[in-house]
Amino acid sequence: MHELVVLLQGIVLGIAIAAPVGPIGLLCIRRTLQYGPAMGFFTGFGAAVADTIFGAIAAFGVSAALDFLQGHEVAFQLIGGIFLLVVAIRTFRKKPEEDEREADKAADTPSWLGGFMTGLSLTLTNPATIMAFIAIFAGFGLGGNLGRVDASTLVAGVFIGACTWWMSLSMGVAAVRHRISDERLTLLNHCTGVALAGFGLWALGMAFTGMAGWAMG
């Protein structure tokens, strides 16, 4: 019974981390609408894997990994910010008919792999994710003092919860795809591109602020 409770806690944590609408959520929605639910899910699945890695670091209390992440936070913000801006520009300029042509030409597996790598890369280069895990773990009264079995069970729950969220989101969006016109998809591309650019500029701003602090210090 105890392990079941820990597993359920992990599932709740996984959903809590994945559910807030951010860069990956926007990409998952857009790619589901234009490529189908599998593409949307694999974009989220990449984020779920990254969330699981961060969850493992927080659950097992790996101080060396935490120190590395905190010590290289500015570098992660720079990489993540630039990556987001590139994705934002490509997304803004995309037209529905171009996506359909690409989908016809591309094999399913490379497309899914590309979606997975995008979700994984964007989440891994966001040090705020690990900080969010630490904060939520503290709120649940969890942390590095967990035993190996409990920590492993908790991390498994995080993975299940995150995957469940991305599957639900992609399937839900796919269910209403037929109601959305190409004009609305174009508008979605523009809105998503602007939002992603905002996230990217915020990350770069945080990086430059950190570098300025180092220079002044």
C-alpha cells in the first residue's frame, strides 16, 4: 500500500510539472493539429523523459548534478533561449499547406524522432524545471532522504503522470482538429511563434542578467 501511495504521488507530480502551458505545450498542440496526435505526443514524450531525469535528480538527491545545473544555469538559458527563438521563427513562418507537403514526404519515424528530440532538448536546457521539482518535492515533504525503492517508485510515477498528460492533450486536441480551418491554423502558427519567441527572449534576458551580475561581481 505504501508503494502505491508513493506511485500516486509521483503521478500527481508528473502531471503538475507537465500541465502548465509553456513552450512544449504550445508545440504539442500545434504539431498535433498539423501532423496528428502521434507527432504531438512524441514532442511531449521528449519533455516527459527530461522531466523524469530531473525528477530522478531531485528524488535521489544527487548533489553533484544539482551543483552542475546551478553552476551552468546561464549556459542552459542561452542555449535554450536561442533554440526557442529558432523554433519560434520557423513556427511563425509555417503555413498549413507546407506542413501537409512535408508530412506526405517524410517517414513517420524520423518525424516522431524529431518531435521527441525537440521536446527533450527544450526541457533539458530549462534549469527552471529541476528547481520546480525541488520546490514541489519540498511541498510534498519529499526529497533526497527517500529510500532507493521509494525514490525509484516516485520517479516511475513522474514518468507515468507526464506521459498521461501528453497523451491526453494530444488526443484531446486531435479530437477537435476537423473543426479548425487552415486560416485558424495559420493564426495558431503566428500566435505560437510569438509566444515561443517570448519564452526565448525571457530565457536570454535571464542569461544576460546573470552574466551582468558576474561581470559586476
